[in-house]
Amino acid sequence: MLAQLQDAYVGAVEKAAASTVSVSTARGPYGPPFGPYPRRGIGSGVVFDSQGHVLTTHHVVEGAEKVIVAFPDGRVLSGTVIGGDEETDIAVVRVGGTEFHPADFADSEALKVGQPVLAIGNPLGLPGGPTVTSGVISSLRRNLARGPGDGVRVIQTDAAVNPGNSGGPLVDLQGRVVAINSATIPYAEGIGFAIPINAATEVARQIIEHGRVQRPWLGIAGYDVDRRIAAYYGLTAHRGVFLAEVTPDSPADAAGLQVGDVLTSLGGRPLSGLSDLIEALRERKIGDSVDAEAERRGRTVRVAVVLRARPY
């Protein structure tokens, strides 16, 4: 039993490490009084396909003037940032060459809390190649607010993740990538977050095809409703998204949604908050007509919203 478990861990590491790379970046130099020294960064990445596309995190390559990708076979290649998505913290780098070893990607929707996982990457840019830490899936219901109106869903793990691990894979015991390591909380102990691979690969495909991510757009800004918010505004709904802003001439505006409404359902999917709304929109396509349900001053309002592409 112990020998089988050990073999599973070793086999998973060997398989995943073959498609894990180091991503180094350089940005413009510091100005006075620091002197003309370039700012350097270090992260990790995953070989996405045989055409030389590497999946990494947006914050690792954002603003980079030079990107260097080091492969497990010893090759060190110059890379070009094809595009990045700040909302999901996913980016794609392209390198020239052949004979790349793409990662094996799992279905992140099939993950279970308590499932063993391994984090592989290049922490702190230390020499000697990728390192491995182990842990479990701690939660599948976390979301990180990177800006107003978002709340990207992430996987929480207790596998140790340090600076330099960002962009590297979180893998299962079959060596399949289940998520891309993205963030840690400096004041917390043993907590790391990763972008589910289903979301990451969809973003990567859009970046490769379009140079950016094209998302269905509703045209609202809001925040989660809880009992405190409900009591303050006199709402009968204790869950949903309170609409603090409705953009003029947006799909929400055209459908008749108003500031002060509480959006409780989209496309038949109940909404507990912003993270549910974001997930519901990700399941839709630009041009879809979606039924929405909202509470307005104690009564239920039902409208049809025709989604448009998010403006940039």
C-alpha cells in the first residue's frame, strides 16, 4: 500500500515536471536614486500545446520587456507574450522551436475537497530545477476579488506555494494539471490559491485565437447581498447581487434592470453573489438571450437579457 502510494506520487511528479517550465522576465530599469538596474521577475509555466504556447499567470509577465523560458531538457528560449487576462490572472507566452511536451489536463469540475494534489514550480527562482510540495484540495468555493465587480473562483490548497511558483501546475496523482498556481496570502500560513484548469485553458484558447478574452457582458456593477445588506436596504431577498450601477445602453439597461434591484437568478441559475453571476455568464455566449429574475421593492421582476461582448 505504502509502496503503491509512493509510486503514484513519484510517477505524477515525473509526468508533470516534463511539461513544467521556468519563466523569467525583465522590465524597465529603476530610475534614480536606485540606478539603471532592470527589474527582474521569476515564475513558472506549463507547456500548453506542441506549437510552443506556454500557459502562465498574467502577473508574472505583465509589463515584461523580455521573457525567457527554461525547459526541463535544458533549452532556454526567448518568449513573446501573446496576451494576458487580468481577471483570471492567466497569460500565454509563445516560444519558437519544436518537440515540446504538452501537459495532460484534467477536468477541474471533477475535483473533490480532500483530494491529494502536488504543486510544481520554481519557488524564489532557486537553482536546481522545479521543486514539489504536496497537500490536498482545501476548498472549491473560494473567490478572489481582483477588482470592482469581479470575484474569480479559485481552488484553495494547503500545498506550499511561494513566489516563483505562480504559473506552475497543481496536479493530481495521475500527473494531470488540475489548476494553475496563482496567489498566496502573505499573512496566512499554508494557504495557496490556483485557477481551475477548465477556466485557464478556455482563457488560453481565446488569447491564442483572438489575442484577448471575449466575454458576454451584462453591464452592471454590484455586490453580494447578505442579511446585513438586506436589513439596511429593507430587502426581502437575503441572497443575490445588489445592482449599484447599471451602465446606460447596456444589455441590463435594455432589459429594464434598475439600480437597487437584487438579481437573484440568471438563466435559471440561482445567484448567491457575484461569483455565481460571473460563473453563470461564463457559461453563456455573446448574443445569447438569457432569462433573469430580480427583486424590486418587494416584488419579483422577470426580464430577458440579450448578452453583448464586453467593451474594452
